[in-house]
Amino acid sequence: MYTRPFKCPTIIGFLDKLGKFMTDTSTANKTPDSRFGTDASLANRILLGLGIGALMGAIVLGLGQNFPTLLNGARQIATHVLDPFGQIFLRLLFFVVLPLVFCSLAAGVAQIGRLSHVGPLAGRTFMLFFLNMSIAVALGLLMMNVLAPGDQIDAPTKATLMNEFGGAAQAHIDRQAGAPALTFATLVDMFMPRNLFGAFVGGQRNVLGDVLPLILFAILVGMAATQLAPAKRESLQSFLALTTELMTTIVHFALTIAPYAVPAMIFSVVVKTGFDVLIALALFVIGCIAVMLLHLFGTMSLWLKLWTTRAPLQFFRDSRTVLATAFATSSSNATLPAALAAARSLGMRSSTAGFVLPLGTTMNMSGTALYEGCVVLFVAQVFDVDLSFAQQITLLILAVLSAVAVAGIPGGSLPLIAGLLITFNIPPEGIGIVLGAERLLDMTRTMVNVGSDMVTCAVVDATSKHTTRPHD
């Protein structure tokens, strides 16, 4: 496919093979499973559950002004029945964090083969992918620092939340406060602890521990796999793929109870803490949607201006069917046929669109990366966990990497977001606060993902030299 070798082995080779692996498996992963209903019906039921839980909580709060016994009884039920039920959902997600991260990364690296033959088209495409996601996360973190929706919750409400979410929040914060400065020595300890398995199964939760050693170990296992004989390497890849499929099925199990667990958790939070959490959540949702749209129509318009001769307004007008399909389906994979057809009508070369768009469907996840970074920072603000500038830079890098590795299923990012929360010593149970708004944010970030794919394809097409005709 490539006409000249890329002589210097770089991370681009890894990304090329990882993208190829994820593209090959995306269809199986992203097809809605009839056992669990369609993506849209599940997401709609979760959103409906959020409304029901919030409404019932508001009713009980209102009645509790005149009937304190009713409010106290509701709080007891929330503590002893609804909270444990919500924990079943959350812990099913936590179960799969370590094996899912390990298997997805190790399998991707095992696909590398040789690093020395990567074409310029692939190099340009992957650099744009990661530049796109990095800018998106940076904008999201900037918005969260300026808007600070988690800080809108008053101190008593935060204290209540700290006590309610597993009772371990203060311990997380104490560890964060006592954490050593971020130096070269601490970085070595974070990525290469003396006891690898003790770092993520022994209960030791350092500020940037737990998941980071696992990521490095997965990369090393994948690199070692590239040195195996082809038959042995294929056996290992089959095992990793099977394990990943098992873990994503467990995520499906968790999602089947999500329409019931979400209203239970929201009802519990509202009757115990009042409306402050809902106000902060609404501000978080508005901020996320605003910065996603800014990235899509702002950053991507600049890209079109800088690197192509296309008018941004006309480009997005011509792509409106693709964007609408992505928003309605919440699925980049389902939108791929429309994106390919739109690229052809926009005069992009089929050779470029056929390479960039399918790969972007599984790798160029700017909206997802932005969302993951925002969720981590929002929950950190809610629990008064202060992330330094250096830690937020680390969060940016990890959000980009985890967005690439997200399983292509409904809620596939949830285990990795939980892993990011654990990585930064933030109570992972706090993810329950944002689950109810997942549907609307999922629709928006999918539109951003797909729109960014279209723009990236246009830029690659405009900046690449081809021997094929535009409509080959």
C-alpha cells in the first residue's frame, strides 16, 4: 500500500498496527447485542431513569419539609437498599478495569510486527489524530478549571457526599495530600513499582499508581509477543481477544441494570444532599456540550482554513447529514457508511477516505477523550481533590490513550474512566453522579468524533500526494 518506507522506527508503527487491530475488531464490538437491547433504547431508559430518580427525590424532599419522618425513612432506605444496589452496578464495571486495559493494549502492541515500514499517509493521519484529541482534552480541562462546576456544591453537601460514597473519600484525599512531589524518581516508582501485582491488587493506591504499571506491563508483553513465532503470536492474540470479549460482556451485564441503578443512586443523592448536586451536574453538562461544539466548529474550522482550501461553513453544511446521523445513533460505526458517501461527494479521494475514516471510527475519538478528562476533573472537584498542573498534563495524555482503547460498546468508556479516577486517587464511586447525563453527552461527543474524522480526512487528502484520481 505504501510507496516508500519510513526509515526511523517510531510510535507511528505501533499506532498503525493498533489502529488496524481495532478496525478489524470494531464491527464485532460495536454491533448492538440483541440480548441487551439497542444502544438507543438502553441509553433512553438510563436517561428516563435519571429523570424519575431526580423527580422522586425532589418530591420526597418537598414532602419532608412537613413530614420529617418520611424524609428520614427515605434516607434509611437509600442507605441500606438503594446504595448497595447502585454499588452492584459500579463494581461490575470496576471488576473489568484491569483485564480490559491490559488485554486491549497488549493485543494492540502484539500487532506491530516491524516498525520500519510505515508510510507517510499513515504517519500524517496518526499525528493528526493525536493532535486532534490532545487539543480537545486541553480545551475540556481549561473549561473545567474556569467553570469549576464541582465547586458549585457547598461544603456541607461535599462532606455528605464524601461520607456517602463508600466512606473512603476522605482517605483518598489524605493520600492525595501526602503524595510526594512529581519527580523523575517518583515517575519510576509510579510506572515500575518493585511489586508489579501488589501495585494493582494489593490495595496500595498511590497518586498515579495502580493502572500505570499495568499499562507499561501490557506494552512490554505486546512487544515481547512481536518476537514470537507467528503461530505462537496468533495464539496469544486470540487469547487476548477472547478475554477482551469476555470483559465487554461483563460490561453488558452491568448495563442491563443501569436503568434501575442510576435512578436509585440519583434518588439517594438528592434525598441526602438536596439539589446542589443536580445544579452542579447541569452546569457540567452545559459546559461539556459547549466545549465539544467549540472544538468541532472552532478548532476543526481552523484546520480547514490552515491546511485545505475548503470553506468551513460550506464543509459542515455539506456534512450535516453525517453529523445528524452520528448525533441520532450515538454510534461512529453506524455512521461510517454515511461518512464515506459524504467524503466522496465532497471530492475526497477514495484511497484517502477508505483509509482515514474507518481508522478514525475506532481511533480518532476527540469527543470521548474530552469527555473522559472532564469527568475526572468534575468528580475531583466534587470531592475536593486538587489536581496539580503536572497531574492534569498526565490526565490529558492518559485520556487520549484510553479514548483510543475504549471498547466500542455502550458504556465502553465507563471502566476506563473509573480506572482514571483510581489513578488520580479520586473516589471511583463518584462516576455515579454523571451517569444519568450519559445519553445526551454521548450523542454530542459521537457527533464530535465523526465530524473530526471528516475534517481530518479532508486535511490528509489536501496535504497528501496521490497517484490516484479523486474518484478512483
